[in-house]
Amino acid sequence: MEDRKQKEHFQNIWLVLYTVAAAVFCLKQCHGISEFNYREALSKSLLYMEAQRSGHLPYHQRVTWRHHSGLTDGLEQGVDLVGGYYDAGDNVKFGLPMAFTITMLSWGVIQYGQEISGAGEYDHALEAIKWGTDYFIKAHTHPNVFWAEVGDGDTDHYCWQRPEDMTTSRHAYKVDEWNPGSDVAGETAAAMATASIVFRRLNPRYSHLLLHHAKQLFEFGDKYRGKYDRSIKIVKGYYPSVSGYMDELLWAALWLYKATENQHYLNYVLENAHDFGGITWAITEFSWDVKYAGLQIIVSMVEKHKEHKHILDQYRSKGEYYLCACLNKNNKTNVDRTPGGLLYVRRWNNMQYVSTAAFLLFVYGDYLDSTNQTLRCDRGSVAPREVLTFAKSQVDYILGSNPMATSYLVGYGTKFPQRVHHRGASIVSYKENKGFIGCTQGYDNWFQRLDPNPNVVVGALVGGPDNKDQFNDQRSNFVQTEACTYNSAALQHFQNIWLVLCMVAAAVFRLKQCHGISEFNYREALSKSLLYMEAQRSGRLPYHQRVTWRYHSGLTDGLEQGVDLVGGYYDAGDNVKFGLPMAFTITMLSWGVIQYGQEISDAGEYDHALEAIKWGTDYFIKAHTHPNVLWAEVGDGDTDHYCWQRPEDMMTSRHAYKVDERNPGSDVAGETAAAMATASIVFRRLNPHYSHLLLHHAKQLFEFGDMYRGQYDSSIEIVKGYYPSVSGYMDELLWAALWLYKATDNHHYLNYVLENAHDFGGITWAITEFSWDVKYAGLQIIVSMLMEEKHKEHKHILDQYRSKGEYYLCACLNKNNKTNVDRTPGGLLYVRRWNNMQYVSTAAFLLFVYGDYLDSTNQTLRCDRGSVAPREVLTFAKSQVDYILGSNPMATSYLVGYGTKFPQRVHHRGASIVSYKENKGFIGCTQGYDNWFQQIDPNPNVVVGALVGGPDNKDQFNDQRSNFMQTEACTYNSAALVGVFAKLHRLNNNDSMIRKIPLIASS
């Protein structure tokens, strides 16, 4: 799977941290709190702004590893756009997050200026603000023209260069009367209005100039309304205006009122309160895109307008809802927390939400304290001290009071991130080496090195830990290690916007479907799913290859290591052969044939199914060169993911990686054993000799994995960024033993499954996913079905396996009392935003397998909320498959090439570049990115049968090649559906049950 940075793009998490630090600094002085040096944290946070400067750096620049850059910005358009800030670890100047950065810096000075001054950082704070506002003055070249971006993320993110060496595009993008951008105009107006307050006494002339620009920008944004990402489409992949522009217009008007005391602006906030969402949206985040919580908090503190009490009270209610959610005091929706107590909104750079929440909690806590009020929450009143204490706990977590004992503020404390995802910091400084460093040289020599960054980007607040408080300090782990001047993501979803529309769409969709059965051609879907496997082949393709836009590739794989590793499958849209997901793909294809072989045969696809399996197992035989040696990967994601080439042209590393006695990999050995054991069952009658050979390898691999235990990603560390063994290896060992028992009927293997049931998690883990990494649910389902065979003497352990297996199925059906699998408004199971369809396809398969078992044995599924009949299990499974094929709010088939509307821009190297058959000329990495990846046209080759990652949790799908989370397909996505499509084809043909199954099951 692609892990490069088409970001839910990072914004500045530290940006309000310096104001938070100032507030805590004051709190410390008043209450004698002294766990951390908040003054140092404040100082270093402001120092970070200097590391992000673009333009001609001043003589007193303190961050000396930076130098002048972007000195021709705007030249192409005939305007001076030199200056401003780079947003994050890249070299683009994005106007919307830059403006929010300045707004928050200024608000911090307005709110805690005395404390910042007492810490000796007032001049630095003003300098940081002015560096931004000077740039905004330049960018506002006409009352109705604002230059909102310089550079573009697409070209920038495929180049790893210091800003001093930039060779990427510096094209500038503007909003104007014909191409409106009310959001970016509104936020910039807010930034200049807040800054005008800051400079009012120190520099009245400059303050007046800022206010003049702020008024013009607000009028421009209000008069010519529209979202800036519709005018500057290239920004959609990085900083899309998901919340729209109404919050920014209210936000700008409010700050203009604060700056001018002109009642006109306050009236705007009051009169548009309902229509613009100010008193209708109850929000649980505050970010560069979503301003409602900050707006509502400020309006709540407006004291001298009692004639507007009714509207002001509604604003206050919504603002306090946000604060109560942070404090876990709402009856329903609250912000999640990690086990270590950190607010947790999203996995992608979560710290941004923590810092903004801490700031608002401090601001409002101080207000409550000064007015002798309490915070009114569903679960009772909250005293100001409790509000401030919790805010402080979040800051202290950032500075080191956390399970990792790590400061997430770079350069603070003794343990902090060393490999920040930052171009300038990760490459030797211009001061030390003035020689030009190009894109490829930057990636090869600096990005990929394991050493700490040569330059410490002091004061940067990185993305932070995951929801289990874990942090992986790797440069490639941009989700956690990138720091930015304002830290959020281009694909983040504003939780409540569009929710009503989505729910209405889903309701209409269900209503429409309930009055008639929408039939699909499952035979066609089955055929196309198997065809996809041919598109993923590596090696020398056979004469009867049906996917003709593919050609031979990887013909020297293994040569460097003296082994023949030609063949196998590429996992997804890249050109790497990853052993663990490839093995799971073959296991699922084989299980599908074992379970639904007759149905696959009836559909005329049996030979193709066996061919797909054998292409994988032939490769595994080659890769298993010794009883205790398995070659588990060819190529590596790091080099591959920074190159966009057809597999036929590959020039990236084809280094092969193995596991052996000294470098164990029980997980990949176990899964490969399972794949070969299941395949041995498939070939038992048709090719007994081949079946015996597969079983021989399966037994050896299981013994190897069991004798030399360890996770393969500890031996092959480069795989960690792509297919890490998060669940460990115990599930794979149980899984392999179970399939070996099914293949041999040897009780030794069954005893292994039973004797290790507890220690290996078979009867202790209750899981809500089944995937290439986590095998427990599949294991538990198969063991559950042994009850009806010949193993009643093991009933006690088998019952425990069954309990856990049924827990998974009940979670899918929303029948557990506590933990269930989420669903989209359109009814799709939703586990994760990244390639969610893999979990849907495996769930559908297990539901069909167990539903058939229950039906054949006259049993029901036992859930917390009551028994579930087999028909309901099968009905829901069918609803998931039909959603995939087009019964969804987007009316889109997520199986490529099926139906009339399906993804056209699949994130797939081979499919997105002209085929080798049409153009045998060499296409290099850069040419591939420049000429093919970045083109907006549909792919020239249709990767038929690929099941893409699918829609988000609101049923929305963005068909863009760069949107790899939704548009990339993987072999294991489709593998689980082969048997399912065959099953549904049989039902459709027989007409025995399908007419009784409603399309969408009730929850």
C-alpha cells in the first residue's frame, strides 16, 4: 500500500502551543507549578517559525542552518510573492493554513501578551506574526485579488530538496471575482484583523494598513462567495475546504468587530448565526479548516450586548459543547482519549487537535475564573480549576508526561524525535554544503538514511503518538513525525458537515431498494475478479495471458542473491512483491475454491481460479529454498514509492529479503504454510503430485516458523512501513496448524491449535477485523465448525473458539452489546479509512461461510442482542457485496470494470501509464510522475476486477490517482470475493433464496 505523502496534509500543531505555553507559564507563576520549563518551551516554539521562513532571511536569523529561498516566487505571474512560511516539511506556501497560523499567533499575543513579555519572548512573537502579515500584504494585490498558494504539492511531494535548492514548480495561484475563495479570503482577513490589534499601540500605521487589507478581504470574500479549492483545484489534495467558507466569514467578521468595535461586523455574526452554522453546528474539533469552536468560544465571552442574549446563549451552548466534549462531560459525543490521557481525534497528526483544544480550554477557563462562572455540561457543572487542570495535562503530555516519556516538541528535554519528516532539517545545511542537491539525490542520500537529521528543527511539534500512545520515530512515518506551521490533513473530514445530506441520501437509497431487488451479474464480477490477478503477475507471462496491456517483468528477481525469485504477484499499485499479503491472497483464493468450488466451476471460472492460485504457489516453492529459509520480499517500498514506472521498466531496487534461523519470521512462514496447505487441498485430486509437493513445503515452513519464533518485520525492517506484523506471529502459527490439520487429518496439528489456544490468543482475542495481518477471526470461525465433525471430546476449548468467532460476526451485524463494527450512512462496514474494502470483502466471505454452516446444521448465531437466523446473516453479507457492486449512495461500482460507473483513475503504476504493447520505449521514474501520475485523464489501461479502497465513512469517494487511500486496489481485497461471487451467482441462478433476501439488512 502506498504510504507516501498525499497528505491529509499536516498543519501546525505547535502554532497555538506557544500561546498555550504562555498561559501555562502564567499558571505556573500563580500556583507554583514547576514540572516543566514552560518558558523554554515557549521560546523554542517561536524559534520553529524561523525554520519555516521563505524568502530573504534577515541578518539576525537565529536558525542558521536555513538560508534564503523562494526568491523568484511570483515572478512568473509578475507579482512579488517572496516571503511567508512553508507550511510543514515541504516547500509549498499554502495560504489558508498560513493565515490560520497568523490568526492564532496573534490571538495568543492578544490573550497572553503580558505573560509572553514576562517570558522575554514578546519581540520574537511579533516578529513571527509580521513575517506572515508582510507576505499577506504583498499577496493582496487588488481589493478583489489574493494570491493563495505558491508551489504545488503534487510536484513538491515527489522531490526531496532543501528549500534553498528548489527546482520544483513555483507557480502561484490566486482567487478573484471570477475564481472566488471566501474561505481563504476570510481567514486572511481574520489574520490581518487580529494582527492589527497586536500592532495597534506599537505601530499604529502598520496596524491601520493591516485593518485596511482585512476589511477589503472580508468584503471580497463575502461579495464573491465560493470555496477556494474549487478555484485552485490543485490544493484539494492537501488543504481542501471541507467545512466550506461560512465559518471563515463569521470568523473574519468577529475579529473585525474585535479590531474596530464597528457594530456592522457584530450584526453580521448575529444575523448569519443560523444560516452560516454558528449556532447550529456542535463541533468536536478546532482546526485550520473548521473555525466554529473558536468562533463560538469568543462570542460566548461577548459581555456588553445583552439585547442579543438569545443568540449569544445559543453560541455559548455550542462553544461549551466543544469544551465539554474535550472534558468527557457530554452524555453522548465526547473526544476520545489514549490510555495515557491524550485527546485523540484522528490518527493522522493528532497533535494539532490537542494544541488547539488546550488553547481554547485555557482561554475559556480563564474567562470562567474571572467572571465566577462554571462550565455547564450534560454531566454537571465544571469549575474553572478543573478546566485549566485538564488543559495543562495535555500540554504536559506533549512535553514528556506520557507513556513513551518522550517530548513531542523537538529540541525540548532529553528525549525527542530525531528523524522529523522535514526536507530542510533532514539534509545537510546550506551553510555546511552549498553544493546543489537534487530531488533524487535528496531521496537517495538523505530521506532514506537511518541516522538522525543533521539539523534539529527546534520547537517543531510533530504529529505525535497513535491511539495507544505509541510513537515510531522514522522519517518515512510522516503521519507521526512531520511538524508544520499548522498541522492537519488534506483528506480530513469535517465530522458533521454533509452528515445530514449523507443520511438523507442513504435513507432515500434504502427506500428505493426496499421495493425491488436490484440484481447484479455475480458471474461477471467473479470472472473480472480473477482477471485482476493476471494484471498483478510478475515474471514471464504465459502465452494465454488475458490482460494484454501487461508484459514480462522482474525477470532478474533474486539474481543478486543467487536464487530464482521470478514470478509471484505485485501486491497493489506498486512493483514490490511482499510475501505476507501475497500468501494471504493465495490462502483466501484457495479457501474460496475449497468452500465454493462447485459454484466457481458452474460459473465457468474454475480453471482460472486454479491458475491464479498456482501462479502464487509456484513462486512460494521457489522462495522456499531451504527448510529454514523463506525469501519474503523482493524490492522495497521506500525506493519503489518514490518512482512511478510500469513494472516492465523497473529500475528500482530488486533486492530480496529472507527469513531464516538467525532472522526469524514466524508470521510470514506461518501464512505461507497456510497458503500451501490450503492449495494442497485444492490440487489433491487434479494434481496429486503437485499437492504432495505443496504439503511438503507447508509442513517444513510451519516447523521452521514454530521452531524459530519471531516477527518477520524485526528481521526485514524495511517492511515495517508497509506490511508490519502488528498482530504478531501467534495467529499465523495457529492458522497454519489448522490448515495443515484440514489438509492432512493429522491430530498433531489439531492438538497444536487446542493446546496453544489460550497462550497464542485463539480463545482470548475477540477481534473485529479479519485481514492479511490478523487471522484470529478466520481461525475461530473454522474451529467453530469442527464442533459438527468428530471432535466433541474437545468441546470445552472448541466452545471458547466459537464464542470468539461469533463475537466477530455479531460485531459485523451490530448485535454485540458493546463493541460493533461501524457502518457508513449507506450501510457499509467501516473499519479504517485506509483501504477499508479489504475488511468488507473478508467480512462478507466469513459471513457467507458461517451462514451456510448455520443453515446446514439448523443452528443460529448467538449474539448479545439475541439469536440471529442464518438468513439474516446471509442477507447482510449480500448487502455488503451489493454495496461494492453499485448499491450505494454514490451509485458507483468499486470493482473496476464492472457496471457503467467505476473508478477511472486507479492508483496503479502499470494501469496509469501507456501499455508496453503500445509503447515499448523506456519510461523512467520522473517521466512516469510528470507525464502519467499527474495527468487528470482516466488511466489508459483498465485494471479490470480490482477492488479499490472504497469510500470514506460518509460514503463519499474521490476518484483521483493521488487519493491512494481510496483508489488503490490490492490482491487480497479481491481474493476473498471470488468464492462469494460464485456463491451469489449460484443463488441468483437457482432463484431459491435470492428473492427472499432484502438488499439492505436492517441493523
